[in-house]
Amino acid sequence: MSISRYYYKEFIYISLIFLSVLSGCKEVSVIEAGKSIFGIQGELVQCLSDTVKLYQTDGLSIRQINASPLIKSGSYANFKFKGKVPQRGFYLIGTSTNNLSLIILGGEEEVKIKGNGTNWSQSTELTNSPQNDNYRKLLVQIAEKNKRLDSLVNRQAFYYGSGKATKKQKEELHLGFFEHKKEEVRYIDSLQKSDPYFATIARMSLLPVFDIMDNPKKYPNMLHSFASQYFEDIDLEDENLEYMLPVWENAVTYTRTLVRAPQKMMGKDSVYLFLDKLLTKIPQKSRTYQLVLSGIMKGLQDEESGMYNKYALIYRKNYPQEEEVIAQITAKINEIDILEKKKQAFETGSEPPEIAMNDIRGVPQSLKALKGKIVLLHFWNSSAPACRSQIGTLVSLYKKYHFAGLEIMSVAIESEETTLLKTINDYKMYWIHVSDYQFWQSPVVQTYEIKAIPFLMLIDKEGKIAGKKVMGSELESKIKTLISNTSPER
């Protein structure tokens, strides 16, 4: 398995991530006392607002903590901030919750900001702020180091997957992992001396090393290594994490990676176990807990996982004062419940939705009427190259197993019949063909949520799903198994 497929982080400026999350959030005006001084001088063009506002966020909720009037002169507008933030950390600045940019504040009194007042996230330029400059450099450095590790892991997957690697190649790869880890330690130590705050960000953002030749903790696979080590070296009780938005970003990445993992490497129960274990390491009353919980929810929501509901209910219980967010969460819980019910309708062992359509001769056909036979349900388009290349396999399977109890029902996703009829006749596809000629707007296509074709679903003699998206030798093997498990009719 390639690390780039499941782990690789695209390090982009975090304000762009937050825009989609925060748009629509209800703004709550609360000016809070702080302990870390800051100062900003700003110059904007094309600014329609009269006020610049400073916000804090946990990734789901957003709260105003300060504001400054804009002094306008022609197309230009200036503003000055002087004050305190709760602590050094990541904040959002802009004219509304839909027009924001990320900024690190605390300990710097003359940060300068220029930009277009109508587009803070894309146009903002920060100067005279070493910590904002260093953060951008940090993101580049982390991305480069993760990319190098990705290359090593891809080689490892090839060497051990193909079985063709020599002993020397494996030893060289082992040395590569060792050198990479040693360089990471030097890098973190250097950051720790210059800025422990950024060292913490780097420590949680650098991908953990999984070397098959050096696995002292006996992780069963790379995913379990990732899940166990990702936050291992982070003191999650450290108060400095409470306004560190990369904690949220890394919680999102961590969650997405676990959910995307193949079932055989990381089952659903294991995902729950690792996510729960992460939360138990954090003081429940801290903002860090809220950041991580919000990140978990974001990752699960992005993956449309039914696991979202468990953590959404925890958020709803812990933060009832976030009324606007609670309303959005409740709506999402209901939406995911509906999606989960749809997924369950297509799980192995369940009965698929009925298909009742006319065939190419105008004769009514029904999927339920085929109960008692092994059915290969086939969604396709007669002009699609991928579908046409599969026809030979289907014709062969039909010839070999039709008299043993196999039937094929092909649902053609077409807008007209000319090419369909010609293809059926040319390739001698002598089985059931149905279509309503509504192309991708066909109700049956929507019901089965067909996203790509060809799509195959195998249905057993009892009318229950026996397999989905099965292809090639696996498909024939499943058909043979179903036939051999079927008692002869008397």
C-alpha cells in the first residue's frame, strides 16, 4: 500500500481549509481578556466594510474576540489593532466569517498586513512577523520531509509486495529509513531550541516511520503503526495546544487516513478504538479536546462515514452553548442516518432494491421475478470502452453457467437504442436487457447510486447480494461457489 494514497498530507495554508468550514457560522460577539500582547497595522484596498474583526475558532464554531474600525480614504482603508489574545496561537482576521485569513498572533506588536478587503484568504500579505514567515517555511519543510518518506515507503511496498528485491536492496532501504529518522530527530531538536511551539507542530505533522525490518513494537501493518505513533510524542495536556489550529488539521488527517484504510488492515472497530484512545489523552475541559473532537468530526464528515454520529453526539453533549453549530450537527446526523440506511441496503446479505423495467422488446422484466436463480446484475453503456471490453467475459460466463442457474440482467444506461441494439446483436449477448433510455437521470441509476460503469452485482438464489464490484477471476470464482452451494431443484 502506498503511503501517498492514504497518508500524504497536502500542506496548504490553513485559512483556505477553514473557509468552507466556517462559512455560515453564526458570529458571536464576545470580547475576551487576553494574556499575550499583539499589534497589527493594516492597509486594504476595495474594502466595503467599516470594521475589521479578530476571531478564534475550534474548527466548527467561531467567536469574535476583538474589532477595529476602518479609516477610509478613497479606495484605501487603514486600521490598527492593539490588544491581547488569550495566548500565542492561530486566529482569524477579516471583515466577516465568510471573508477571513489565518494569522498567528501573540508576542509581536507591529505585524503589518496588506490585501484586498473583498478577498482576505487569497490576497493577504503579512510582513514584519517572523513567526508567520517561519510558519510558512515550516509547512514547506514538513511537506518535503514527508515526500521523502513517501518515496521510501513506496519502495518498501514494491520490494516486499513483488518479492523480487535482493537482500542488498532491502538493507539499503533499511538504512534509508534509519537516516530519515535520524534527520528528523536533528530537525526537531533544532526547532526545539529555536522555537518549541513550532517544534510541536512539526512533531505531530511529520509522518511516522514504518520499517518492516525494524518493527520492535510488532505493529501488524503500516496503518496500525501510523495510528499508534501519530500523536505519540505530543503532550496533549500542554496548554500551548489550545490555540494551535494545526492540532485540528492533524486530527482531520489522522481520521481520514484511518477511515480510508482497507478493511483488512484497519477495521471499523479498530478505528473507533484509536479515535477514542486519542480523546482520552486530552483533558475534556480543554480547548485542545474541542479542537481534536472537531477535527475527528470533520474527517468523518468528509468521508461520509456513519461513525460521525458518535462523535457529533459527544460534541453536542459537551458544548450545548454552541447553538448554531449544534443545529448544523443535528441536521448532519439525520443526513448521515439516511446515507447509512442506503448503504445497508447494498450490503452483502441484504436484498437489493427492485428493478422493474421493460426489456429491449418492450416486455416487462423484474429483478424479484428472477429469485431462485443466481443473478449477475450488470450496469453498462454500449458505447463506453470499459464496458465494451468486458462483454467477452460476460458472454463466456453466460455460456458456461447459464444452464447451471446463472442469469444476467443488464441495465443499459442509454439515451437511445440504436447503438445498444447493434452491440447486443453483434456480440450475441443473449440475456435480459432493460433500459428506460433516461441515461444518467434514470431512477434506477439514482437508486443504485451508480457512479462508474461497468458495475456488477452478484445476487444469490435467495435474492440477496453476494458480492459487489466483482471482476475477472474473482467473479467467476464467486459464481462457481454459489452454484456449488445451491442444491439441485427437484
